[in-house]
Amino acid sequence: MELVIKNLGPIKGNQQSIDLSKKFFIFLGYNNSGKTYVSQLLWTIFNQDKHIKFIKSTFADGVLEEVCDENHSDDWQIELTQSLLDSILEKFGLFLQKEIFTVYNQDQPDSERDKSSIFFKATVNDFIETQVTTVVTIDFPGKLELGYSLETRRLQITKSINSLVLNVKWLEPFDEVPQDCIRLHYNKISSEATSRKLSCLILAILQIILNMSVGFKHGKLSSTVQFFLPASRAFFSMFYTYIYEIERNKGEEDRRLISELTSIEEIRKKIFRRSYTQPVSQAIEALYELNHNPLSLGIYNARLIELAEIMGGDIILDRVENIGPVQFSFRFKENKQEIDLPMYLASSSANQLTLLYLYFKYWAREKGNFLIIDEPEVNLHPENQIKLLDLLINFVSQSDNKVLIATHSPLLADAVNNYLYIDNLRQYYDNEQIKEIIADNELQYLYPDTKLSREDLGVYFFTGDEIISYDRGHYGIYFRNFKDTTISLKKSSETLTDYIYDKENE
């Protein structure tokens, strides 16, 4: 499935689509060219809270009524056709065109000319070779003699491989739920039975479409969980206490205003507006949750070890007598003694990587993660930039995860090409032979066990007005915009040194 964007931030005349099936994205480009805008749009597209909001909105009205069986039996079927696929994606795109301004924390544009265009291109045949089971748990109002209660039911939607038929049925209370299914939970959907079915079907089909579009092209699908790390992430660990106090005071002020304000519009404008985008808010809320005795998941311990090596130590969480906000410190060894530094004394690189460390330790789940990092190279030594890239590629291949980086680093671009060269060599040599080639030629900063294929990589350059896709050939990617600057700089250096040499030898 492909995404086409027009009139979003600085991106005005774009015709280039973004292939959402890629597993590793690289967004390159000039400053203020729209990379962060589009990164946070992708965060929105795969956000399940937004899927809930979509099916509860008027944008989802009428999507399934014409193609669904009108009987009210507990078992029924629906075929995923091209027209149904187009209808859902069209309505979802229209929803995103409005919702994205809420995500960006911006006011809706008044003029039609200023409104964004977001739409998708997909072919139903792309979904034939997938199988998926989705179970939607629904809490909806149930009327009792003495009042109302919430009734819980589960709707199961199953798609088999080599089929476009969705089998739908209500599960009984004690029916077993498949272990490898996509699990969704929605509250207070309409109590009318047919409406519940239609809403859940839209949700289930959207999950199939979107999860198919994050690289799970064959076999079983799993849902995607996205997380965004902003370029200014060093601020979070260094000044977390201030963030905590500001958010707490803001919450108290909000509660006071709610008791005073009379209109919903006043409440929306004065209370729920924050000074950052929703993806950044997600990171702040995740940090806030660390105050409640978090448990290390232990899933990505290998990545944590690699990251600690890059940082030169570990991030430690502590609370003084379990009161007040959590405190972060940087622990490293000196003369075999462990030393804990407050984050404001730790290096800029340690602060820059703290959120990523916490992500791998507490927030990333077993599979289906979509990690988006704005400028991962910030504050890192060139050698550590390459080590971080290797870590992220391994994260992608470990458990069907997905990564997007927005970068200005030509070093990362060259390192990506080296992985593509190694992938090309695998046609002719096994892994041990490739290791021998690297050793015999004393090549550095190459990790042959790390695998990145051309098919998994999507590279896009942002010009400031449009998006350009870089071709991925057998000999890597020619990062022409980076190369042009490097070549020009080298030419200037050689010319100036030639003049110096001539004068010194007159």
C-alpha cells in the first residue's frame, strides 16, 4: 500500500508516493522540508486510538452497509473486494486530513486551498497471501431493570491464506481466544447489534490493511504499535522533574477551569491544548508512567547491551522513599567502581539516547513495533552513529519490527549502502566468506551478521516542496543531494590547498 501526500506543511506539489510496506525508512532532506511532518503522519496512520476515533466518526458512515449481509445471525461472511478496500481507505484518508491538525496541535485551516490531501493506493490482490485472526472485545451499554451496565462481548474476524473472505462470528463468553490473534479493545460502541458488527468489521479490515502494509507480506499478521522519539529528546531526561511539575500543575489548573467554564468549546481551547504534538505527548506520558513501579520487559536485552556500550553506561531509575517523580541517573564504571551521575552532569550523547534506552527496556513489545526517530545521529560520535544504525537494523529484523529515521547524516547514508553491498554479496558468498573478505581487507564498521535488503528499505528525499524516492540498485543508493555537497566541499578544499602549495613552492 502506498501513501500520497499533498499540501502538508511545506510539501505542496508532491506526486511521489511512500511505500508503506517497507521495514526501514530513511527520510533525508533540507531543514524545514517536511520530514518531521510526515514522520508524525505515519505515527497517526498506525495509531489504534485514531482507528477507534475514525470508526466512531461520521467519516466511517456507510462504508459497509451496502456490502454486508443484513441478517442478524452470529456467524456471517464478507468479501474483501477492491471497491470495499477503496471505500475504507478513502474515508480513512478524509478522516486523517482533518485529524492530522489535532495531532500537530494546530488549528484547522479555514480555506479549502490550505487543506491537506492524504490518500492511499492499494490493490486487493496484495492481501490474498495473508492470514489473520482479529478479536475485538467490545464494552457497550446494556439496559437493566434498575439502570444501566456495561456488557462485554467479543467479535472474531478470521481471514485464511489464499482467500479474501472474512469469517465473522460472536464468541461465547468461555470460548478460547487464539494466542496469535490481533487483540483490540473498544469501549461503548453503539448498543445496537448490527451497528456493533459493522463498526468492528471496519476496524478489523483496517487492521488487516495497515498491518499488511508494514511488511508482513506473508503468513500471519500482528498489530503495530508506534512510538516517536523527537530530535529534542535530550531535554526529557535532563529536565524531567520540571516536566513532571509543569504537567501536574497543568492538571490541577485544568480541573479548576472545568468547574468554571460552561461551554465545550471553551474547555477544548483552554484545557486540552498542549504546547507539543501528540506523538511527543505519548513520550511524555510514557515517562510519567515510570513513576508507577515499572517492570523491565526483558525482550530486547541484547539491544540494551549494545546501547549501553554506545552510551558508556546504563540509565538507572530511582525514587526517594517512593515519593515524588522518578529520578534518572547515568551509571558507569570507573576503576571497577560504579558511579551514578545525575543526568545534568552526564554527556549529551547519554541524554540523547536515554529515551531510546527506556524504550527498549520498558515500552517496546515483543513484536510489531514501529519506532520513529527524528535525527538519531544528534550528539553522537561518527563511530557511534554507525553502531546505532546497526542496532536499529537488528531491531527491525529481530521480531518483525519497523523503523523510520529522519536524518541529515551523510555518514549514516554511506553506512546503509554498505549493508546493501553486503546483501548483494550474499548471492555469491556465504556469511563466513563475507567475514573473511572483511577481515582480509581490514574493513571497519561492517557487521556482516546484520541484514538489510533492498526490498526492506525505503529512502525518500524531501526537497522542501516535494518528496523524491531514491532508487535502490545492486550497487546501493546514490545519495545525490548529500554527495553533491560533499563533492563540492572536497573540490573547494583541493583547490585552496593547490593554491597554497603553489605559493609555498614559488
